[in-house]
Amino acid sequence: MSSVKFIGRFLLLPVLVVLLGTSGLYAQKVGSTSMQFLKVLPSARAAGLGEAYSVWATGAEAIFWNPGGLAAIDNMELSSTYIDWLFDSQQGALSYALSIPGFGAVGVQVQYVDFGEFEETSIERPYINDPDNPGLTGRTFRPFSFVVGLSYARYLTDRFSVGLGMKYAHESLYNGNKVTAMVRENQYEEVETWADGLLFDFGIRYNTGYRSVHLAAAVQNFGADVHYARESNPVPLMFRFGVGADLIGLNGLIATGRENDRLGAAVDLFHPNDYA
């Protein structure tokens, strides 16, 4: 009974973190958070599963989705992803996980997003009066973002694991570190063109012991608001809760007794702080 209560408290932790972090944000509208690239998590397998991946994510891939699943690795693992998006945007990610007997598992991650090349525009003269290319300055710029992070996870019991991740996120909206911009009518000021912040992920993964049913929960991107120029905006705080199991297989809900038969299913509830 005591172990059930202990696990129950840990299952409630992500819910409490989300309530504390989003209580003042319910009135905000969709798209009101910054660093939207943090919502696009890498993994071809996860994309194929409709991102219902908080339970199935283990080893190196768990660093991105649910650090609690990092503890499931028994040696070492390397994962890499490259995505060629529309409009010349590209995303690359690399993660490495290592199991350390008697200590737990550690992992590192690196993500990079190249948003492609943009043409610079201006409402100032002489650019706005150019009859051939009104508003175009002839210059281009390339926004980009990157994340580097460190994660740690371990089993607290033989069926319950918990993980914590810490990461540094940086997003640049323009070439260079600063630019002169109009902050009020006819008032110009030199402002920074980038923002950064230290963010935290927390996750748990629990084997219920019934057949192959697993539960998982994760809170991602918990941290302070980031600042662009003179404005501050929250980052996309995300909450996931998932259930997964083999429907057919040796330990499936429908046991077949054949080792090669396996059909799994998973469901994730996903809630970001910039959505009702």
C-alpha cells in the first residue's frame, strides 16, 4: 500500500506543476507563446504514431519526449533526426544516452532549427518608394534556434522511473545581436534580436504490472519568460499524459502465446499553455 501511495504522489507532481505554471495564462490565445519550435519534437517513429509517444519513448529518444523513459536503457544509445520542412526550414537533432550501473542513466541532446532565408523589408525611404521592389532593402537574414541539454533518470522501484532534464534554448530572429528599431513613434532604440532561457523537463514512466500496460506523464519547458527586445513572453509549457500497451502478444491484453505476434497501441493527452 505504501508503494502505491508513493507512486501516486509522483503521478500528481506533473499535474501540480502545470496548474502552477499555467494558472495565469488561461486567458491567452493560441500562438501567444514564443519559441514555437519547442513544440516540434524530433523522432520519425513518434510522428508516425501521431505523437502518442510519452509511454513508448525510451533511451536516447526519451530525452526529447519524456525523460522518465531514459532510465529504460541498459547500455548506450545514439539517436539522430533530420527534418526538411516546407519553405526551406530544416531541423536537426542528436541525442546520446548512457546507463551507469548503480547510478541511473544520463543523456545529452542538441537540437538546431534553420528557418531559411528571408528577404528584409522596410517602410523607410528610399526602400518604400522603390517602384520595382517597394519595401525590399535587397538584404536577407536567416533566423535560427538551438537547444542543448542534459538529462538524468533512474528507477525508484523495479517498475517506476523518474527523469529530469535541464536545457538551454536560444532563438535568433535576425542577423547580428542587436538592431536599431522604432520602440515608440519617432523614437528609436537599439534592441536585442534574440532571446534565450534555461528550461526544465520532468517525466515519469510506470509499469502497472498488469500485462504490458504502462503509464507516463511529462512536463516540458518549465521556466521563466524569455525577452525579445523590450517585451517578455512565456515559452510553450507542455503537459503530456499517456497510456500504452500491447493489444496482442505474449504480454498483450489478448495473449496469443506466440513470441512474434505483437500489436501495440498508445494514447496521449497533450495540453500546451497557449491553448484553451
